[in-house]
Amino acid sequence: MLMAATRNHRWLVADDTSASNLKSSSIDPKLEQATIAFGQPNAEQLLSLRNLRWIHLTSAGYTAYDREDLRSHLRSLETRLTTSSAVYAEPCAQHVLGMMMAFARQLPYAHQTQMTERDWPAAKRREESFLLNGQTVLLCGYGEIAKRLVELLAPFRMKLIGARRNPTGKESIPIIPIQQIDTYLPMADHVINLLPANDSTVGFFDALRLGRLRSDAYFYNIGRGATVDQSALSGHLYAGRIAGAYLDVMTPEPLPPNDFLWNAPNCFLTPHTAGGFRGEMIRLVEHFLENLSRFAHEQPLRNQVI
Amino acid sequence: MLMAATRNHRWLVADDTSASNLKSSSIDPKLEQATIAFGQPNAEQLLSLRNLRWIHLTSAGYTAYDREDLRSHLRSLETRLTTSSAVYAEPCAQHVLGMMMAFARQLPYAHQTQMTERDWPAAKRREESFLLNGQTVLLCGYGEIAKRLVELLAPFRMKLIGARRNPTGKESIPIIPIQQIDTYLPMADHVINLLPANDSTVGFFDALRLGRLRSDAYFYNIGRGATVDQSALSGHLYAGRIAGAYLDVMTPEPLPPNDFLWNAPNCFLTPHTAGGFRGEMIRLVEHFLENLSRFAHEQPLRNQVI
């Protein structure tokens, strides 16, 4: 599909294609001849390249490329950097909703019962189940995933608050500057961490900040593992100071089998699958081709970050 | 709350209040003096009562009352029967959505991993995850739960088809007469059984009908256990002839620990909790009081079935 749609272009295929689109590829001399890079080119190597006009990443995040030296290098050459965040907004938003519904309907607890004693605690589970309606959600990070999640949550009539670095005033829900988040954390029934990993977000959810969550609040992470102090989170869960946590991203990944989080009370983990779905590769290619057409016609690119 | 709002009425409290609102109460002589019954009065006893003007059930279903002798008795006296289905539409619809999202995002499988080997099958799980968008849902039964589920599913842009005994033509999605369901079963990615239990629905999903589901389809039951041939379902699951099942209702309940369903592949059970939520009792009372006010003002009652 990719080859067929780009017959007018010359293709250079990297020798070492990374198995994960979360890891940079290694340095590849072929990249020196390219004008467009599609994948996860090595960030260090990009600093020395002058022919690239456009880099399209196959990931939603761009942590490895989010550094000042690379930003200024690319800007000086007018080289653009785009991501595939449009591809991942839908599965990630559905993943978060799935996690929220799992807690609301107590599904993991029923599953634990099924895998162990097979009893029938109907009355207890019914009392512990809750409706999302009217509850408050704090979205930490307000990009494509958050926007789609807002649409999915619309029928539940929840109170939605977004937090981002630079509110535009044009968002469809109330937005606070992320610097004010400490004031809003105690209001939330659901705190959803969608933050990317960069210098300003590493360890963002530290012990103090997690301490501002209510004891009946749920914490979710589908941003990046590095933005959460996991031992603090683990401590909060073991002490029952929050109601539960559902994490799709952790540090490190894979999470070692002896990590406390695996067994922390009311803590549920998915192995960095929030963005995954049948047909993911085809959608990645479609998204690239759409941007390629925009690039060829000198139209604004989608998901441009630099 | 109930007493305060009904100070003008005389209250008779049943001696034997059933622990479950799925079971009829036993015969109670006090009922002979009542003009309104709120709860689960004994259906046999109702046949001999002539003073009752209105019966308000605390359940969404009314299986025990859905019999011709009682229908004609109540009709001849102009006694009305209402249910609490408005109370249960929201939690039940959310429960189904939670089950659908759990399959789509492969959450129970991640949980199994967490409870056992603690490995990290990210690539496999990502490929097995899927988006709900564009998939087809067949709603078997089209009452309050189905209508609310249609609202919750709206942002996913799925293809929704409802099946009911008597389509009105005024439904918000395409509706087929339930007699034609066999034609539509092979089209569905998700078959959602919302049928009540009555003479015409017992064993509705038998081996033949379940055999019409596609091998990549999911089956859900939050109607009543009796509408499904569980050994047939179990057989289909063990043989991998359907992708999975999520059941909230079973026969019998509690499901005995040695039942095959507990361990059937891709089969997940919740202990009849779909309608449960914090505040359920308060909502039941509110719903009754709303109908009581309508009753007093001779307005049409909500959720009237007889």
C-alpha cells in the first residue's frame, strides 16, 4: 500500500528497523540521502543532517525529539516534525474509558472472584459499583487523546476539567493552566494522566501531588511512565489513600515481575497497549500518506509539533 | 425520605421483606388493606386482592407478574403495574458498555497476566485489541436499557440494530422484528441479549441460534439467565466458535462453583450486578415518589407495563 501510493518517490529502507516505535532506530547512513523520514529516525543523527525537509514519526509522543538543540536545528532548516497522534487518539481514548468503566462496574473484582473462589458477592459488588454520571474528571494534558475522550464521555454528563500548559480559550471544556493543578486535584473523582515525558513533566505526579487526590479518587496513566513517582503511587495504594489506579505505562517497561505495583491493592496494569488495535499499521500508513499529499501540495501538515 | 414524602398516606410495612428484589415476597395479610403496593408483592396473592389500585415493583423486570391470569385480573380491576426500569437503565447500559470496552481493550487478559505470570505480551495484546468504531451491534430487546446504550454508543459510530417483538417505527435506530433475528445474527460483532424471561423467551439463545454467531463475535447477557441455553454457550466457547461471552445473569444464581462457565475460554462473569450502583435505594425511592405524585394527580405513570 505504501509503495503503491508513492511510486513517484525513491524509497530507502532502513537496515535496522526498530521492533518498537517507542525506541529510536540506530544511526543509518541512508538517512543522509533522504528528504523525508518516516519512522523513528535516530535523534542524534538528525542533528547532523541538512537534507531532510520533513520527519514523520510513527508514534503519538516525541520524547526523544523534544530537545532544544534538535528543535533549533530543525527550525533553522525549516524541517518539519509531525507525529502519528491522530492515529492513537481513538484507541487511547477508548482505553481510558474502558479503564473507567472497569472501575465503575467493578469488573476486575468480579474477574478476581472468577479466577479464585468463585463465590457470588452480588450485594457487596452492587453497592461498590457506581455511575460515572455527575462525577468529576480531571484531564492532565489536553491533546488529541483528551479531546476524543471528551467526546466519548459526553453522554455521561460528567464534569470535565482539562489542564494544559497553555490554555487557548477555544477548548470545548473548562481548561486550567497545569501550574494550578494542585487546586483542582482534590475535586476529581478521576485523575487522568495524559502527559508526555519531557523535562517539565518527569516525576510530575510525585508524593505531594498524589497526596492531593481524594481517598475515593481513581488515578489513570496512559501518558508516559516517567511522569509518575511509582513508589509514591504504590505507597498510596497500599495505604488505601486512593481508591485505585489503572496504568498502561510504567517505568521501566516491561515492569519487572517483582515490582510492588503488580500486587498493589486496586491497581491494574495493561502492558502499554492503549494505542494498539487491529489495523494499526494500515492506519499509520494512511495517516502518513495523507500528510505526504499535504506535503506535496504545500498544505499545513497534520500533527505538526516542530 | 420515603416516610417524609408520604406523610398523608398510611404505611403498612411487610413483615417479610425479601433480601433480593428478584424474589417475590411471601403472602402477607397486610397487603389486603393496601391500595398501593411498593416492592415485590406475592404474585399468587395479587390474584385474590381487589383493593389494590397500583403496584410499583422495585425491579426492572417483572417475570413473576408476566402471566395471563394476573394480567386479566389486574386489567379487570384497572389496577396498574409499574416497574423501576428507569432506575436500572443507566447502570445496566454502562455495564454493557464496560463489558464491550473490556473485550475491545483486552482488559481481562491483562488482568489474568497480572494475577499469574506477570509477563509483558504488549505486541500480542495490541494486535488483539480492536476499535468499536464501525462494528455492528445487535441489541436483542429494545427497552430502556437498549435506548440508553444507543446514546452511550453514539460517539463510537457503530452500526446499531435493535430487535423487538413489536417495532413501532419510531425508534432512533433500525429495528427488526425479533422473529427475523436469525438473519441478522451473522452480521453482528456484538450480540447483546437484553431479553426479559417469559414463556416466549426461555431458551431463546439455543444451540442453533448461538451457532449463527460469527466466530469473531462477542455475546453478552444482561437480560435474564433463562433466555440462554448455557450448555450450548459453554460448548461454543470451549470449541472457539465465538470470540467471547460476558454474562451478568445466569441460571441458576449463584452459579455453582463447578459450573463449566466459570472456566470457559474467553468467558467472563459478573454476579448479577449490572443494575447495581451506590445510591440505588435512593433512586428507587425517588422513582416511586415521582410515580406516586403522578398517581395522585392522575397523570400517566412511568414504566407502566400493565
